[in-house]
Amino acid sequence: MFQPDREAMPVAQLRAHQLASLQDMVARQYERVPAYQRKFDEQGLKPDDLKTLADLARFPFTRKTDLRDNYPTGLCAVPRSELRRLHASSGTTGKPTVVGYDRNDLDIFNEVVARSLYASGARPGMVFHNAYGYGLFTGGLGLDGGGQRLGLNTVPVSGGGTDKQVQLIQDLEPEVISVTPSYALVLGEALKKAGMRPEDISLKYALLGAEPWSDKTRREIEEKLGVKACNIYGLSEVIGPGVSNEDVNEQNGSYIWEDHFYPEIVDPETGELLPDGEYGVLVLSSMTRTAMPILRYWTGDITCLMPGESPSGRTSRRMAQIRGRSDDLIILRGVNVYPTQLEAVLTGMGQTSPHYHVVLTRTGLMDDLTLQVETESESPALQKEIQKQIKAQVGVSVHCELHVPGSLPRSEGGKLKRVTDLRAER
Ligand code: DLL
């Protein structure tokens, strides 16, 4: 489902559509959602103050705490009777955040996921193994709805149950899979154990997302599963999966479906807008949603908008792979480190498996990072080499621990927690 009238709209027309949609959204928010009205009033803003796209920067951010403060559905702009689905994401503490969808929102959700599947290589009639969790998490039902919209034969496997996944892949011969990258690696190992070589596996295209992953991990998954793998990005507060997706012929930046989601990149400290090409926090507005439109949502995800023409003819801007979340940032003796940077060094060295885990501890005032890595060899030379490469490429001294293959935590079907922080426990 390539929609040239939407995906390749002339830029001037796209910007006009975005301005009109944003104006319509803030008017609805002001009129129907007391929490937004209060925020606008506090800043002396009226919906009419949004006269150009540049004016958007004057409007307040929405943060996760706003969803919590208005739990469960206080940010909804339609009567409860019009809601058709609720999703929720479980935070690490306290109440989950709840997101409401009406018929229009579910329609948008299906459309952007169908576009994402198509951009990743899926075509009507293909068998689609959907290994994202079904339930309150937006991954399972989100990919399912898009699969139906595109005309795929969807197998709703959900996450976990690795043996069952392997059997279904062998028996139903899907061409398309959607799964977290960490669980894709687990499936790759399990298929190998079951005696399948990559060329025997029917899969051709994979949509990977819901957690940060590197290009090196992409190559590893592509080799293990015999697929072309594309990034799919999204978050529940904005819609779910399908905010942006790579093109299978490029695999170079994810096209943001800008007719529905307006992106900004801001400085994590000051909230000021940053130019294209500079890394900062991604802020998204879901302009066309009706049940729970969200204004300038602070995703916490660190990325940049990629400058330059798009080779595919699409006019939407592309975002680079997410480096991490601003809350995953480890500040180690003053140096900013994201786990994905460590992953890139490890996978680049080629002698270790892509399974790793980070443990943070504190001795006195000093923070220490232990990088646990799986490797066939227990050679002290390799351990030293990893430490040396990380110092050279990331700029921090870490302690590396070598572990035997299969011993570090694996994804059990969903997102994998990469960092154990023991600093507060001392
Ligand atoms: O993870 C939606 C999703 C499902 C996306 C399936 C892709 C595939 P949440 O549970 O609300 O929604 O988590 C959203 O996950 O803010 C990012 O930190 C992270 N995330 C999502 N996609 C990617 C990605 C879903 N492609 C949070 N790369 C987001 C890096 C991602 N991080």
C-alpha cells in the first residue's frame, strides 16, 4: 500500500496540510480537554496563536506525567461512548498510562501500519508471522490491523513460546515477520538448533522495533533469518507502531508518516528546536487523531531528522535509528553513554555474540560500568581488546566480563532490559 497522494505530497502542500491539521487539533484540545485548556491558559496562549508552523514551538510539551495525572482517560477529546479501544503501557512504577482510540484513530492506525508493512517489503497475499505481544501492548494488535488492511494472511502468534514459534515458521512458511530485534536473535538461534539453515527459512522481510537496535544487529538478524530487516518505530501515546518505517530498498532512516504525525527535534536540556541533522529528543504531535490527540509529546527518544533528498520520492522526512532514550542515558564519570553505542562496538568486533548486558555499580563516589558479553573464547586478550575499543570509540573505561554463550538474559518475546542499575541500592 504505497499512497503517493499522501507519502509523496509536494512539500508545500504537506506543510499546509500539517498547519491546518495542527490548528484543528489545538482548537479541539482547548475546547474539549480541560488539562490542555489549563496549560494553554497558564502560558497565555489561545489556539489562534498557532498561525504558522514556527508558532508550534511556543506551545507546551506533553509528557508522560500528563497522562498519569489525567489517568485513565482525562486527555480524551471525545465522549467515552465513542471510544473503541484502550491500550496501556506499563511503566516501571505506579499506574500504567492509558491511551484511547475511536474509529477514526483505529483507521489511521491500520493505515500507517499497512504503509509500514508495504515499505518493509510485504505484499498482499503473503503469510505474516506476527510475534509482537497481543494485549494491552500496542505491538500485537497494531501490526495485526495493518496486516489486515494490506491484505496479509496474518498468524497472530504473539510473543514467547519459542518452540511453538519455530514450528509455526517451519509449517506455515511465512514470508513476513514482525518481532523485537532481541527476540529475533533468539528465534534465529532456535531455528538453527532445529536444523534450519537461513536459506531454508521461508521468511523474506522483517519489521523490527519497540526497542533500540544497531545496524550491526540488523546484519546479524538478516544473516540468521535470511531476511531483509527494516526498522519500525512508534509509541502508544502517539498511536503505537507505525509512526515511521524504513524502506526495504534503502534501509537508511525511517520515513515519518508526516501526514499524521508532526516531528520536532529539541535540545534535551532546554527544549529549544534543533536543526535537521542534530541529535536531540524527538517530539511528536498526532495531528489527525480524534479520541486522544497529543500535542508536542516528549518521547524521550534520541534521534535526528536526516537532511537531504529521499531516494524513494517520498516527501516525508526520515529519522535516524534511535540512539536510546534520554532516560537510558548513562552518565559515566561525566561521559554520556547509550547502551547502543556499546552494542555497536561489540558487534563491530565480530568475535562476540550480540548478547550483552550492562551492570552499573557505585563505589564511593565513582560509578562503574561492567559490560557482560557472550563469547566462545575466554581469552583475557579479547577482554582487554573490548575494553580498549570501548575506550577508543566511546570514550569511557569499562570493565568487561566474558560469559559463555547462552548465559546472559534473553528476550522472552518482548522488549529486553539491557541495563541493571545497582547504584541506588548501596
Ligand atoms: O513499543 C510500539 C511499537 C510496537 C513499536 C512494535 C514498534 C514495534 P511502547 O510500548 O509505548 O510502544 O514503547 C514506546 O519504545 O518511546 C521507544 O523508546 C521504544 N521504541 C519503539 N520503537 C523503537 C525503535 C511500542 N524502532 C517506546 N527503535 C519508544 C528504538 C523504539 N526504540
